[in-house]
Amino acid sequence: MNRGNGLKRDPKTTKAWLIGSGISSLAGAVHLIHDAGVPAANIHILDVHSHAGGGIKSCGDAENGYVLYTGSLPYFHDRCVEHLLSLVPSTDNPKQSLLDSIKELDRATSPKRAAPTRLIKHGDKGPECLHSKSLQIGPKYRMELIKLMLENERMLGEKAIQDAFDEAFFKTNFWTLWSTTFAMQPWHSLAEFRRCLCKHLAEIERLNDVKALDRTKYTIYESVVMPIESYLKMQGVDFHFNAKVTSLQMDPKEAQTTVSGIILKDNGEQKTIDVRPEDLVMVTLGSTTSATERGSNDKAPNPVPQHDKEFLDDDWALWIDLMQASTDYGNPFNFHNNVDQSTLESFTVTLRDSDFMERYEKLTNNKPGTGALLSFSDSNWGLSISVPRQPVCSDQPSSVDVFWGYGLHPEKTGNFVHKPMCHCSGKEILTEVLSQLGMPVDDILPNSITKPVLMPMATAPLMPRRHDFRPEVMPSQSKNLALVGQYVEIQDDTTLSMEYSVRGAQMAVFSAMKLNKHPPKIERHLLLSVFDLLGGA
């Protein structure tokens, strides 16, 4: 990886400008302080929104219904996130790190057994549970999966998963588990599917277990994002909200691409921030929450815009501007122009004085909080739900329960509610979910509020891609510009996870500041490690 193009930065005088306030920028700021020794007052986070958090901010209340912007759940936290959390003090006990407090909570609340049920299907006598042992596939597909894992990724090019597997493969329980876990569709990237297999296949029977780092006290937003933001503010990091970065000025006198200015609208006023070659600009590329539409219990979300230009919010416009300056910055249009293939719909259910949790546990034998997802294998909408340990939010009363879910196929007609999911109100979506579970709709629905969220770009990072469509974290011809987020290229790692965002931020800081550090090695399937030792691809 390019390590700063020979420029040695003095951390005491380096100014860092982080564009976007999602987890990539928050992680970047923490590592600039702890690993690079950059004074917190020299770090500036610019964001068009009024808050930090990017795509995982949650909101709402018990009275009007919660909204969990689930982003990339299950998060698949790994060693990069673990290292980040070890550097930030806990809000409950400043003598502990966030990591310590999360692990302590896990020891105190961890269930004695894992969730046995991952899938539910329609049976002759109602819903039938399928356990992880029912997920095996035949020898033909086993061999095809192994063959794909041994393939050289560059040879896969822009192929889709459906280019390598027949139609019957996509009707297996294995595919239902895999597609709902990683939000993958047959038309998504074969190369990304391969990466997921290499990283996660060995743990297929444990993929649904809620691991220690996922078992936070409240939502990820409350338990991780807010404490990091609070810590950075206490250290002296400058958060500048309602600041819309419109473009980056490049120095024409420099042989390498060098940012010399950041042009922004600050509360509507045009401004330019001067940037020196020895400073650092870190840009979060693209977004998975562009053009997101929220509905209500009684109203469906607004339709997805039909014209791509309506999605060109600040995250995308800035990337497109960079692409026009150099091919080193990838191809945002590859991920941006296929809304019909990147849309999914999530929903959050708020229940008051309901016996839903007891019914759920009796049906599935899953205690709330033990399984990441429960998917309905016969659902036309491709429904999955996640039933966490309660409470989910800090202001949640004991009489209120919250769970969330999503549909992979919001454009299709439901099995019980005969209209597309994207045309349904929250009440209609919960009716479909309860019917899939065989639960009495009339008993549960009156005491519920369901908030649907239609996300046109939710799975855009999974679209088929050429290798050069995603830019490097430190582009080879860039002197002071780093790129982070879900659309950068990180060899062997899998996108749509918090781990990916944090790993990219670590790579950017370690490289730009010329630190003798690297993020932890990405664990791959033992088969791949053996193949590497034998001189494989």
C-alpha cells in the first residue's frame, strides 16, 4: 500500500480534515490522537448533517416508535473494532475502556446456550423451525464453492454470483442463510461473495451467534458512536456540523495530486479552507443511506426516485468530482446507477404491553439477544428479523419491547399482505411478519408502532465491480488525500461492515503518518492459508 508518498509529517503541526462524521472519521480521529500523536485541536471533522454517526444513527422514542438505522447489522466486529474500542474510555466507568465495559456486560448477560433456530419455513401445521444442522448442501455445490474460493479474484472481474451458480443453488437453505446474513442477492458481486466465503464459511454454524462485541448495552449508536464522539469532543477535536463540502481544490503545481483547499457551504455561506501538502484530508466516499425514505405506522415510505441525479447527495457528488480529476479515484457510477438492484427496506417495531417476546421464544427456542437474525425462507419479501436483548434504547420503559427487521425484496408482493413491501405502511409490514410467525395479528398489532425505512443504496457496495472501480485507501498519486468508507479497496476484507470502515481508517492513519504499524491480518479460511503456503493464487 502507498505509505504517504515519501512525505514525513510532523504530528505536532499536521492538521487533519476528516470529511464525514461516520464511524470511519470517528475511528480516524481516535487513531490520529493515540497512534500518530496528532493534537486533538488539529483534527477537524466536517459534516453536512447536524450529528455524528453516518448510517447507524438511531432515533425516536417509546411513545412515537423507535427507528433503528441498522446499517450493516450483523456488524461482524473483529480485531480492528476491538482495538478502536480499547482506546476510548467507557461513559459508565472512565477507568475502563469501552471494550472492557462491553466484555464485562457480555460476561454478566451472555446466555448459556446459542440460538438454535436460524430459519423458519411454512409447514402443513404452521411455521416450522430449521436449525443450523439443516443448512448442508450437496456435493455438487460444495465443490463449486471450494472452486470459487480457490479462484484468483482478478479473474472474476465484473461477474455476478448468478453467473457462477445455477438457479437451484439460490433455493437452498444455505443460500437463504448466506444472503440474509450478508444482504446478498444473486446479481451482486461474485468477487465479494468469494471474499465472504473465504472469511466466514468456516464459521457457518456460528454465524448467527451474537458475539461479545455485538452485545452492547444499547444500540450501536448509543453504546459506541456517542461515547466516541463525546470522548473526541472532550479531547478537543473540532466537530463542524451543517458544513457541506462541495469540492476539493488541487494544487496544479504539484506533480502528485495534492489537496490545497476544501470548498464548503458553512450554514449556507461559501467558504474555502486552506490545506497544506503536509496536512491530511480524509474523505468518506459514497453512502449507503442516500435518498433514504422513512414511512410511518400508517403510511408507506415515499417511492424511490427514478432519476439517479436525485441520489447525488454530498457523499456521492464529492466522489464524482474526484473521479473526474483522476482514474485513481475509482468509478462511483458503477455503484450508484443500479437502484433497482441495491434497494432493501428495514423496519423497527415498538411494542407496548405485548406478549410477542414470549411467543417468539416459545416458537423458536431463541432467547431474545441470542441470535443475530431469524429469516423466513418462504417469504416473498425475503424477510428477516432481529430480536435483541431488552432494553435496546436507554430511555426505553420496561413495558416496551423493540425489534427490527428487513426485506431483501421490497418490490415483491407479500405472502399474506398482497402488495409490494415498499408500498406498505408499518402496520401492514408487521401484519406480514406476524402472519409468517403464525402469531395472532389482532392481539399484537393494536399495541405496536412499526416504522419502515426504504434504502435505495443499502447494498450498493455489493454491486459487481472491476478491480479499479474502488480506489485505494491511499491512492498512488495522492500526496495528502486518503479515502475511507465502504467503497474503498481493502484486499481480502468484506464490505458492508463496521470492521471495514474502521480498518480503512487505521490504514489511512498508519500510512499517511508513516507509522510502523499495520491493522491486524484478516483471517481467512484454513483451506486458503494452506493453498497460499503451496504457492496458490
